[in-house]
Amino acid sequence: MTRNERRLRSVSRPIQERARELRQEMTPAEQLVWERLRDRQLDGLKFRRQHPLGRFIVDFCCPEHRLIVELDGGVHRGQEDHDEARTEVLEAYGYRVLRFPNTAVLQDVDGVLQMIAEAVRE
């Protein structure tokens, strides 16, 4: 295991607890995507929701393919620089990060899921 992998697997208790809370407080867009990702419904892929990675909690993660899916709602307006920096850190750890606005999920969840499946195939 590399140093970066150990750093990502090392999760503090407050981050673990916050991840548990977020699983109970999912947004409508997150709930919609989770209903379609859970139990390997999308091409047999195993996803985790509100998954802690180091100091971050990502919306959805497929560790086997090192893919992260983030859904951005209204709270993300005005914090684009923060989100970009976070994405850069996660990519430096070897993950591919896909970002979708909540509106895209709510208007076309099938299209979003298709893009996620295509990303794994690439």
C-alpha cells in the first residue's frame, strides 16, 4: 500500500461520524442516484455512498474502478474554486471525479447514469 493510499484510508472519527449523518440526510438528487446505483444495479458496479476518503466525504465512490461521482446542488454555487481544488487532490490520489449538477440528475437521471457507466468503460 502506498503512502497516498494509507493517507486516504486513514479517516478520523469525526469524518466517519459525519459520513454516517450524511447517509441519513441525502438530497433528493442523491437519493435518486443511490436508488439506481445500490446493489450493483449499474453494470454490476459496487458503489458506496457518502464514502470517507481521508479528509473528504465523497457522494458516491466505486473503489474498484477508482471513480468518484459528486452531485452539486445550490450549496456549491460560489465555491467552485474549493470544489476544483478538492477534485485535483482526489485525482492526485488516482481517482477520476465526475461532477453533475443536481438539476441534471433530476431532469435526466438515465443520462447521468449512462455517463457514469461510460466512464467506467473508458
